[in-house]
Amino acid sequence: MTGKVIDGRIVSSSVKSRVKSAVEKLKEDEIIRPCLATVLIGNDPASSTYVNSKQRAASDLGISTRDHKLESTISQKDLIDLVMLLNSDPDVHGILIQLPLPDHINEFTVINTINPLKDVDGLTPTNAGMLLSGKAVLKPCTPLGIMELLDYYSIKVESIDAVIVNRSNLVGKPLAILLLERNATVMMCHSKSTNLVDKLKSAELVVTAVGNRERFTLKNNMVKDGAIVIDVGTSRHSGRVAGDVEDFQSMKEKVSWITPVPGGVGPMTIAMLLNNTVFAASLSKAPIK
């Protein structure tokens, strides 16, 4: 068996084309000009790269951006004050706060300050609760991107056994809910899980999102023949970007579908962020200025 590659670049291009058409339609109707505000705290190179790539992608699709770069010493109060200003600005439709935040700032408190209708990362307690209730308007970008990949390639998840190696609010928890909505049976594993290999071998769908190859790698003897493998992990290994899958080529020979790193889930996260931004903009009534 040779697995088929799930190409995130192709699927993200399809999503971006859809988003661009929506942006043009909103502008033609003179309803709104979508705008994404990004907030970057400190000088972490990886975070800067992520924010810059999001801004470039937004610009390519006709979405305007507002860039807020703040010192790592900013107080929590000043950061919240900025978020409140963005909340009240009718020309801003999406607010993205690049995580992680400095240790002296409470992430939950700051995220909770974002207007849920501008929460394009889908991380506010309101949107998390709506997701749990099956009523979410804005959903977390990476899980949403994974579902988009599965849909694009017509990969059905109903009635399959899925194992997610991640329990974060960004990936594991929201993805479990989205898979449950599609009638998959979901098990979530983490650093304290026992008999992890046995659990992985039982799964028809494996989603791994550890992102630390010193702590965990997914080997081809840890999954069953014909499994679907979605690799969300990203880390530096031997001078290159790598995922959680230890050896992509050998894993590809065993599974039915697999995402590469880079070029798999990564492009989808940005594409779904832009999709969320335009959707948030469509909910607004602010006219073009």
C-alpha cells in the first residue's frame, strides 16, 4: 500500500480563492472592507514570521490589516485597553493575538476580552462554549482546516475510531468536538496517557500535534495498516521543518492518507483564519469609508 498525500497547499488555494471572491463581493456591494488586526508582543522570531505570513496572505486576498507590535514589557492592563479599542472600532472585523503571551500576562483574561464576533481564532470562552453546543460561528483555525482537508479529499470520518495526541485549546479539544459532530468515535491522548502505542494502533484516524520530536515521534509501527495520519506537529529537526511523523516516506507506505510537514495542515491554518475574518466581516454592518 502507498498512501495518498493530503496536499494542504492545493486545498488552501481553493479556500483562498473562495475567500477572495467573498471579499470582492463585499466590496462591490459597498457593504464592508474586511480588516484583520494583529497583535504581536515581544520579538520572538517564530511569532514574527507567523504574523507576517498572515498579513501577507490577507493582503493578497484584499483583506486590510492593522499591525500592532508591542514591547514584551507591556502591562496586562495596557494590552486589554488595546483589545477594547479594537473591539469598539467598526472598521476592524477580526482580532488576532499571537500566542504565547509573556509570563506576566494572563492569557485567559486577555483572550476573554476579545469580542466573540471578532474572535477569528475561535478561542474566547464564548466561542468555545458555542462550539461545545454545536452552535459556533467562529471556530479555531487549525481544527477547521483539518476538517476542510478531509472534506476536500472526501475522507469520511463517520463511525471511525480517531485518536488525537494533543489536548490543547488550539487543536485537540476543538478538533475532538468537530470530529464528534461528524459521528466519529474520539479518544484524546496526552503526556500522561498510558499504553499510547496500543491506543494508536487501534485508530483508523490518527492526529498528532505534539511539535517536540525530543518528547514524541510517530513511528510507522505505531499505526495500523491503512490508517489516516494527520500531522499537525511542527519543529526544527536536522536544520529543517519537520512534523511528528518520524519518517514520512516509510509511513506513507503503510497508511491510506497522510499530510506532509511542511505543506499539509500549516497552510490551512492561515487560510481558515482569513475565511473566519471575512465571515466575521460579513456579520458587521459597518459601511466602507
